[in-house]
Amino acid sequence: MLVTTKQLFQKCYGRYAIPAVNVFFMEELHGLFAAAQEANAPFIVQTTPFARDYAHADMLLSMIESAARIYPKTVFAIHMDHGYESHIFDAIEKGGYTSVMIDASHDSFEQNVQRTKSVVEKAHEKGISVEAELGVLAGVEDDLTVDAAHSFYTNPQEVEDFVKATECDSLAIAVGTSHGAYKFSGGQGLQLHILEEIQARLPGFPLVLHGGSNVSNEVVARINAASGKIKKDAKGVQEAEIKKAIPLGICKINIATDMRLLWTMVNREFFRDKPDEFAPTTPGKTFMEEYKKFMIGKFELFGCTGKAVEFQNQ
């Protein structure tokens, strides 16, 4: 069942969060949709411009549509993450997406408002939800790179002004996370006081946590035991912080790095243990199983297990 992110957030706000998972290839989609159907959990499947360039937008959307037919009891939104106007307007016109993100966070506040408003106007005409971003996250994801010196936390007063000016449906905010595997290598955690102030100013407005991967110590250790070289200070968002952030308005949590680490672990271990193998399908099956198990755990952590029924009965 295809829904918009706005529909998801109206139900989940303050109660549970929806995982938003970046996808590139078939094995990921099988693992994601299989896990969601088993857990009866709503989710967001999202593509980036980088993924669209890699696989082609038509290929990605066709695979998502096929997965929806194979796993017919799923409830999900299709989201374009970190888009620019050229990607977003193309997606709006060609269809397939129920949600888009305009990332103008590197611009001035005024430019961000102007660019976001233009996307909101076009998207809302088609019933498509819009996510915007205020504040800048450090780190590396796909072809996006921002060093720590140019990142900054989101200002709660600006959030209130921005949402009123743009009429966006949700907002990604900078509260301490970063993209990539080294989110908290400096020791800081989520700045929950920023979430508290935003919620006080805009009660009920859905917030988005980018850079929401956990970066499991076990997965990193297994990668390195199989000749990987992930640095030991790789660290993500801890489970206790996720549980505190959800009641404060975090409705959508982006996951990308965890999936890349999982893929790396499975393939490094497989070819280390079976150096005579060369068929991609054998480790692919293992990856789908590990992916499914991982996502079932995320649904539990985010509190959305069993919540798909809230949308199926509408």
C-alpha cells in the first residue's frame, strides 16, 4: 500500500518513528520489503540522485513497484532524498514518488526559503509531501561531502519561521549527527535540548533525523577481521538516544551507512571463507537474510512493529 510521508507522520508523531532506507539494488529491496511484511511495519524506501544516476530512475522505481507486488501487505512511501530542483521536478512530472526532499541547507536562510517554497508549490499540486532541511550536517554520503567546520546545529527560532514561510510537510534538522560511519567520533551525542525547543515552538510538526545509522561495533569488528580497514572510532546513533528523540518529534530516521556496512561484512566474510566461489548470487542470498533480520530489529527499536495495520484499516 503506497502512502505519503505526511500520512505516515500524522499517525506516528510522538509514538514511533518510520525508518527511511536508501536503496540501490534488488537484494536490498527484497530484504527491506520482506522484513516490513513480516513485522507489519510501515517504512519509507528512498532513493538519492546518486542512486538514480547509478541504476537509472526507471530501474529503481520499477524494482520498488515489483517489490510491492511480491510483498503486497506492505505499507510504505517512496521518497527522493537530498534532491535538487532538476531531480525533484523531474520526479514530480514523471510520477512514482509520494515524497521529495529539497536540500537547500547550504544556502542562506532566505534562499533556502525561496527554493523550498517553489518545490512545495509544485509538489503539493500533485499531492506529494515535501521534506526540507535547516542546519548543515557534516560527513560523507554518496557524492555529498561537508567538513565539520562548515556544519552547524539548527536554530529552533529559524525552524518556526521557516516552516511558516515554506509550508513544508517535515523538516530535517541538525542535532549532532553526520553522514557516514564516523558520526560521533568526537564524543558528542544528539542535542536533545534542540528537539525540545522545536517541539515547544511547533508542537506536532514532524522532524527528520538524517545520519540515523547505529554503526554496530560488532559489524565493524567483523569487517576488519575479514581484511577491512574501518577505523575504530566509527560510531553512530545509540539506541537510547533514538528512544529519547522519538517522543520529541522525530518521525523519520534515515538509514544508509548501516546497510553499506552490512553488505561489506557479508561479502568480505563470504569471500574470505570461500575463496573458490565467484557467483554473486550466493553471498546475495546471505545478504538478503541479514538485511531482513537487521530491519526487523530496527522496526522494533523505532516502535513501528505492528503499526502498518493503522493505515491498512483506513
